[in-house]
Amino acid sequence: MLSAKRLTAIESETLAYWKGEVQKPEIIGIAKGKEMGHKLADLVDEKTTALLTLNYLTKHQQDAHGHKRSRSMGDLWLKDNGIYHPVNVKTGIVGAEGQPNLVSLKKVLSAIMARQIDSYYLLMVKMQIAVHKIDPSVYLVDMLDWLDYVTFDSGPGQMMLKAVKFFHEFDPKNVKPLSITDKVRRLMALYEDGERRLKENRERDLEFYRQEFAAYMANKDFVVTPQTQKSLLLQ
């Protein structure tokens, strides 16, 4: 895991950087523009990743051909005490948090059991956007210590952050680091619950379409008409 000293340094440096950046016309212009959420998030992610790359020893995962992986576990891997730790940079706009994708649960679970990682860091840059001011805040946490605020969908296989609940209840003074065995147990429980719900949903869908199919075949009327197309709401 990253040392407490390293965590504090990264948080404070990132916050100081963004307090300066949000004064620049480029950032202000994006914040006032259309689709500002996606544009601002992309820019903040890119600049924050570059900041860490400049200030710390970092690496990126590569594929078999030596190219940077497009779907790495982390935006970068940051070195501390001889070990590289995955860091995922996320940007949020206050009032539009939603449930952002984090990472593949199976990738994290596999990496832990292969003794490749013991933590998974989220560096979250939040922007409070007002008429005449943008106020940034920064959080750097080991996501595996906050799995109460994570949900998992076995369909796409992604863990997602329950962002509204997390930021409403997060207290840095109340961090209770989990042991690696507790982390892996909770991840496995998330995975099993997600697979159970996926199986139930698929069985329910299958039964629904069996009934629809039986009714369709029994009706013996297979002609498309203006009446049958009404529910499409075409304009």
C-alpha cells in the first residue's frame, strides 16, 4: 500500500495544482460550455495523470507487443517502497456524480490472488462549479477499504462507485484500512452476489421470452401493420 506520507503528498499537490488550473480561461470556458461534464472530465483526468507522471516514478501496463494497454487496471502505476500501485484517476462534477465505472472486479481479484497488488487507489478530483467560481477538492483512497460504496454488475463485469452516497458519508478521519484477506473476501462476496443476480435475471428474461414466443406462435397473425407499429412512436 502507499505510505501515509505519500498519500498526503499526492492529495495536497493535486489540490494545489487544480486550484491554480481552474483560474485559467481554458478550464473556465469548458465549464461553461455544452457537454461540459465529459469534456472537463477528460481534460482533468489527462492533466492529473500527467502531473503524477512528472512528480513520481510511474509505469503503465503493456500488452504482449510492448504497447500501452488501453484497458489497464490503473491510469498509471505509482511506485512507493519498491512496489508499483495502480491508481485510477476519476473526475466528478458536484451534482452529477452518478455511478462511474471503476474497474473489472475479476481483474482486481485475479491481481490480488497473484500477489501483484494489495490495494487499488482512486484519485478523485471533484469540481464544484458556480457562476463565478470553480472549487476543486481531491480525494485519494484505497477503494478496497470502501467496498460498502461499490456496486457490481456481472453483465459488463465492472465495479461502480455509488458516488453520491460515498461523497455524502466520506470522512478521511474515519478510514479503517482492511487486511488483504478481508479485502479479498469482500471482493469474492461481491462477485458471487453479482453472478447470482445475473443468473436470476437471465432466467427471468428467458421465461418472459418463452411466454412471448408461445403467444406469438399461437396467434398465427404475423403481419406488420400500422397498428402494431404505434408503440414505436415514430416521428
